[in-house]
Amino acid sequence: MKKFFINTYGCQMNVHESEKLAGILFRRGYERAQSNEDADIILLNTCCIRETAETRILGNLGMIKKIKEKRPDVIVGICGCMPQKPGNAEMLKKRCPFIDIIFGTFNMYKLDEYLDAAENHEKISEIWDKEDKTDDAPIRRDGDIKAFVNIMYGCDNFCSYCIVPYVRGRERSRNFDDIVSEVCSLVRDGYKEITLLGQNVNSYKGGAPEFSHLLRALTTFDGEYRIKFMTSHPKDFTIDVAEAMASSDKIADFIHLPVQSGSDRVLKAMNRRYTSEDYLNKIEMIRSYIPSVGISTDIMVGFPGETEDDYKDTEKLVEKVRFDNIYTFIYSRRSGTVADKMPNQIDLSVKKGRIKRLIDLQFEISDELAEKCVGKTYRVLCDSWNNGIASGKSSCDKTISFQSERNCYGEFLNVKVVKTKKNKLIGELE
Ligand code: SF4
């Protein structure tokens, strides 16, 4: 029996797309290999959002070339958003002629057809396919209690630093009834945490007046489970969504709301279409509906032209919001984006200095927030258990470790936080 190995790079969207590729390969009768070395089919499901990801993928292709030299019958395929970046498919064909199949995110449902051709020693390079039938692909999920569900694809926002609208296309929402029926089946099959995925879930328009209607429809099934979603754009996050979240325990009290910068000048240059005040008002609105909400964000430092004062505005915003978690990034140039052509690109040493200061600041905040959790009880979904040590996430996305003699993996439990250890929460079963 033939074996496959999928190398996945990038975000949860790509992780889920790899589950769809795996679904097609299992349907073909193939089984999973443990590594590239013992696979007959090697796929690289790529991401080109950051330059570092692209560099890493090219490095890994060097290692895969050696496998192909030793075993010429191995089929190598590359897909995802990297080949869809203009010029990249040609570059890959030239630099890596050993690749058998090059395809994009729109036509992954054709993998069967491509493998038939590659087994006949044909080379395939097919990037755009407007049919976009990825939802028809069978899915082989990686987990048994957590699942991803796509609700939309693409993005219309054109933030000046971002390549996504160019490689993933314009926004397309999935049909409302299809999503409801997929989530219903997952709940029936025992999944406890379902994350709705989209580049900008708050602009969902697949047959419902707005995203909040979809959220409400997904809370109507029997049993205990949680709906999460990501990613939200601050300009599109509405009161209706906050109300829907507050109205049901089945929607997690957690929002990932990328702010990117606290400087209005930088936000304008990024084309984010909100000010720091708009963002702070939105946070206040969300907290008024869901006082216990957990909020995380993305922050990029060193955007072209970012001055020390701009950076300090970001620090001020972080101090005001007191995020539960921040994901920090150093701005890196992406050819094909507006920001790549902007003057005043910032020196790497300055960017590194700023990101370190920001991480240190957040560390202090996280420390204080963790202390405030001591004595509180959270409803935790246990997602790991090993020899009596368990851990899981609360509805507001706090990770809590606790002891349990019994294997409680996949169960919802009440856990009281009793102490902290370097920002980590330690609890006891109630
Ligand atoms: S909202 Fe902006 S950063 Fe997010 S995917 Fe769309 S263009 Fe990129």
C-alpha cells in the first residue's frame, strides 16, 4: 500500500486544508507515512504570508530533492498559497525541476487527477481554478475532540503589508446550511470544540444576514460543546456578535482581534481602516457584554516609517487593553504588497529591540493577569492527559494544568486555579 506524508506550513487554515488533502489520499487507499523518508507521495502544503516561511520551505525542498534522487518513483507535490504568489510557480519549476505536481488552494480537490497523471510520469502545474470545490473534498481530521470548519475563504481587505488577497482571492462565504449540517454532525460524533475558520469571519455572508446569525444557529444542538472562531477584523466586529457570544455558553468567551499597531499613523499606512480609539471602544463594548472574555491580538513592529513615538503608542495600547496574549511579529517585506514599496524601511536591529520590549511588557501583564486567576473556577475542556497530569483550556482560552487519577481526556470539568508557576496556571479538580 502506498504511503503519503504531508508537510504543513502556516496557519490553522492550512492545517485544515491538509486534513482535506489527507481525506483524498485515504479515499485513494493510501496510508499515512511517519516521515518524508518513508513516503511514496510527499506533499508540501505551503504558506507565503511571511518571507521566513518561504525560505524554510525552499530549504526543505533541498532535503526532499535528495530523497527523490535516491527514490525517483517518489511523487513530490507542492500546493497551498506559495505557488499561487505571482511568479512563484515558474520559480519553483526552474529551481526544483524534480517537483511533479504544483497546484494551488483553489484546485486541491483535483489531487486525485494530478496523482493519476504523475503516476504516468506527467508533470502538472495548475494554479487558479475558479470552480473552487474544496468543500467537496473528504476530510480526515487530525483530532478527535477539536475540529476546524471553514466558513469562508479569501479576503477583500488589502492591508498594505499582506499578500493574502493576492494569493487566496476575494472573499467567498460557504453556504449557511452546509456549515450548520457539518457542525451538527461533528457534535453528534463527539467533537467538543469546533473552530470556525476564515481570514475575516465577521464579514461572513453565506445566506445569513450576518455572522452572528450563523453563530446563534450553531448553538442549537444538544450536549456540551464550544464554538470558537478566527480571525476577526476589528472594523467588522459588531455588537450583534458580542450579544450572540454573551447569549450562549456554547460560544467560547474568547476573541482573537488583531490590532497590529497602536499608532493611528501606522494603522492608516497599513490600511487597517480603524484608529486606536475605534479599537479601544470595540474592546470596551465587548467587555461590557462578556466581562470574563479572553482577548488575544497580533502586533507587528517595525512597519515602514514606524517611529519610536509610533512604537510607544503601541505599548500604550497594550497597557490599556491588557491582552491575555499577544502574538508579536517583526514586519518583513513581501514583494507584491503596497508596503514593500514604501520608503523608510526600518533597520532590523531597531525592530528586534522593539519586539523584545513588547514581549517583556506583555510578560509582566500576563504575570499579573495569571495571579488574578488564583481562587477562580473555570470550566475546562481537558485536551491532554498523561499519567495523572492533565491540562485543558477554559472558555476564555486560559490553559490550566491539574492532576486527575482518571483519564479525563475529552471531558468538560470544573477546575479551580490554586497557584501560578511562571505565568502558567495550576489547578485542582472541584
Ligand atoms: S484582513 Fe488584512 S491581514 Fe488579514 S488576511 Fe485580510 S489583508 Fe491580510
